[in-house]
Amino acid sequence: MAAPLSDTPLSPLQTIAVIGLGTMGSGIAEVLATAGRDVIGVDVSEAQTARAVAALEASTERSVRRGRLTEQQRADVLARVRVSTDLRTAADADLVIEVAPESYEVKQQIFRELDSIVRPGTILATGTNALSVTRLAADSAHPERVLGLHFFNPAPAMKLVEVVSSVLTAPAAVAAVTDLALDLGKEPVAVGDRPGFVADGLLFGYLNQAAAMYEARYASREDIDAAMRLGCGLPMGPLALLDLIGVDTARTVLEAMYAESHDRLHAPAPILGQLSEAGLTGRKAGRGFYTYEAPGSATVVPDALTPLSGGSGAAGRAVASVGVAGSGTMASGIAEVFAKAGYDVVLAARSEEKAQNAKARIGKSLARSVDKGRLTAEAAAQILDRITPAGSYDAFADVDLALEAVAEDLEVKQQLFATLDKVCKPGAVLATTTSSLPVVACARATSRPQDVIGMHFFNPAPAMKLVEVVRTVLTADDVHATVREVCARIKKHAVDCGDRAGFIVNALLFPYLNNAIKMVQEHYATLDDIDAAMKLGGGYPMGPFELLDVVGLDVSLAIEKVLHREFRDPGLAPAPLLEHLVAAGCLGRKTGRGFREYARR
């Protein structure tokens, strides 16, 4: 009788079977073969095995053209892969990775058949990202050898691999597949068994909220996607990503997450079910949230929902001069943006000294651009000359657009808008850069609420391309058109959204950050593993805890509270750990300690 897996030293996993040769299975097979493993690819469909071989041939040919493989290396990779429609060809495998459809019935049938085919010491891995590894293991004759091995799409490019243990999994099996992942050039992250694991557990909640936002017609699909790409530096917008993943797959993952969490944020948005039932499952079907050139194509083509290039047609007001109220980083950055675009700018603060200091900050910023060769010294001097510092808002008497960037405090902003109402000429557009407060509350502080609009810039304003343009129910059409025209002139990408908490970016970003904190609070994963998972598995430029410490935990908590108060969803309640850290004065990089500690400057 064979020794149990936990007592058997495992040799390097050389022969590996991949069950299911769709996009993910084919990608995993390529990764394994490229790393020198012998691969047995199995699928029930001969047509699918043929497509998998063709995909491998095409992919390795591209690698040769790009100098990543030689012709001989390509031939060796192709020779290591053999395909079959017979599961019994996996008999000699050291490891089997199943990447079959997300169905307990399908996966359990595969594991039951494998029990009678493979050796007792063979490790069985499921590629699921939604189903319980424990439940799959419990149905196996050897539950100690079953674990999760979750690659990310596209498998050859994505570095993250989540290694998922159940309470039944033998440590030797975990060690063996972890070593394999490292040998493949991947970054393994060890996680426990719960739907979505780390990366998808955070990602799919965010995707679901984006789908719900679109379904509510709060913003267009194009604006939602552009906002998250440009405002957060993400490689893809959430709706385009749902189309890539598969709308039906996302719905399945969310249903599994909701069954465990009962959190409304995980309850699949109805539109996901509607699209799935209609067969509009994304790129693979040729249509999902967007329409594609053909099934499987990545090329988006115009459809009935595509915005007209001419815009709304409403004419805006003439803007030659701009007033920026405030003396902080955002105010000086916004003033720099407008001056670079050729506008005359009045930079006003509560004192002449504060205004001069803000202009000096702009001078230093422009000097850095000169040092880096982005501007000539002459151009920098001309830009700085367009900015007039002032110690009183009376200097806004002749501006065409007055934009405030003062403290994120409603009372402070309302007092300022009451002042702008008195000093600005009739017809001037009045804008707020608030990221979380109601724009209409600022508008009601004036006698001309039709002239008030939100222009939410992102920090640092000179570098970030996004501006959220926030209309209230009182904003005039020509005011909206004016701000859109101004955004085009200052070379910013404007997205339209209504006047509700968080607008687009913060309404999607901060629940994701809050859920990451809950993962740590529940001891499910470490800060480092979560940050690594989102950077390597989701393509995020920063992990959630890196970002929280940069933004400031106090700022993050304030935004979470605003979202919770507005939407009244229990899932949006700030994580207690965040509140405790803020109460302790651990606010992030600015205090030297947040979720991590930082060296004092």
C-alpha cells in the first residue's frame, strides 16, 4: 500500500496534466512547458485540444519574433506538450491541474475519475476562483492531496499564483506546488479557502459595484472605465475587465462570495444576470458591456450606446481668466495646470503670504520640469508670469471661472461660495474641487446655483489626466458645456457624473480599500500578501495598504463615513481597524506610521 502523501518526500513535479484547455488552461500549459515541464493537456473536445495547440504555436512564434525564445527552444516547448481527450493519459502525472468550468458537479466528477487513474502520491489542484476547495477535497478519495492553484489571466504574463489550502491539505503538497510556482517564475501567495481568495475576493466586489453603477445609469460605461484607468492608474476599466473575464464567470464568483459573506456588495448586480442569460458574456461572445469586432476579439466597435463624438451640442461660456482659491498642494497644482494651458490665473488665499508661497511652490514645480527637459526656462517663466497671487478673494472680480480648492469641510466651502457669489461677476462659472461633499450644498450657498458645478481634479493635478465633472440637479447646460470645453483645453479627460457621494472613482475605490482592511482584521491574509496579490494579480500600481498610507488613513476614514452615510449599506461601514488606527494617530506616511512604519524625514 502506498504511503500517505504527508509522509512522502515529493520529488520535483516534472510531469503535469492540465485538465481543461480553454484560455486559462492553454496559458498554464504554455507556462509549464516553457519552464521545462512535460505537459499532458486534456479536454473533452477534440476541437478544443486543436485550438489549444494552435494557440501554443502562435504564442511561441510571437516569442521567437520578440527574441524571448530561439527556434530550438520553441521546438522544445512544443515537443513537451501532448494533448488528448482521454483523462487516463494523466495516469503518470506528478501533478494534475484542473481548469474545468466553475461547477461543483463538473469538477467533482473529474476528481472522482482521477482518483482511480493517478498514483496515490499525485497532487490534485483545482484552478477554481469561486468554489470551495474544501468541498472538492472532501469528495476525493485522498483529500490530503487536493489544494487550489489559482493562476491569473493571461497566465504567461501574470506573476501571481494563489496557493489555496483546505483544512485537509497535507503541508507537503503545499510545499511542492509552492516550489513549482517559484520555479515557474511566479510569486506564490498562501491563502485559506474562501470564495475569491485574496485578489478576486477584493476585485470582484469592485467589479460588481461598477456594474451596479452603470446599471443605475449614474455614468456611462466609457466614463466609468476611463475614470478608474486615469484616476487610479489601473490597466483596464472595470466593465472592460468584466467583458474579458466573462460576465457569466463574474456572476458565478459573486454568487459564491455572497453565499458566504451575505454582504450586499457581493450580491451580483442584476445586469450581470441579464447579460449572462442573454448570452452576452463579454469578449468570448462578441458582446457584453461593449460590442466587439467578433467573438474572442479584443477590438471594441461602436454600437447604439457609443457616445457621439460631437458631444451634447450645447455652447459654453467664454473663459479667458481663472481664479483658484486656496494655497495648498491641490490649489497650486490646479493653478499650474491652467497657466500651462494659456489661461491668466489669479491664485487667491487668506493672506498675501500664503498666496506668494503657493506661487513659489509652482515655481519649484516648473523648475523641476525644466531640469527634466520637459519645459524650456523661457516657457516656465511665461507660465509663472500668468499667475497673479492675491491675499483677498476680491481679486476674482473679473475671472470667468472661479474654482475653489480649500479644506474638505462643508462649512468652510459654503462660506467661500457665499463670498464668491458676492465678488464674482454675473455669468462667472463657480466650481468646487470637492472629492466627497455634496456640490449642491455649495451651490445653495449662492444666489446663482445654476452657475455652480464640481470639477474634481486628482493629485498631483499637473500629472493626473482625470477630472470628474459633477452636475447638480440645478446646474445649467451651458455651465456643464463650459467646463467640458475647459477640460479639453487644459488637456484633461473629463468624465460626467451626478452629485452623489464619492462620484465615480472614490465610490468604487474606497469600498475596495475597506474590504482589504477587513481581510487583515479577520486574519485571512497579511498586508504584504494582499498588496502583492493586487499588484501581481490585478495589475494595480499600488497595493491597497500602500495606497491607504499614501492617501492618509484619516482622509480614507472620512470618505468611508460619507459613503456609508449616503448609501446606508452595512457593507460600507468603515472597518473598525481603520477607526482604531486613526484614533491612535497612525495616519500613514505623513505621521510615520499607518498600516506600516516609515522612516522619519
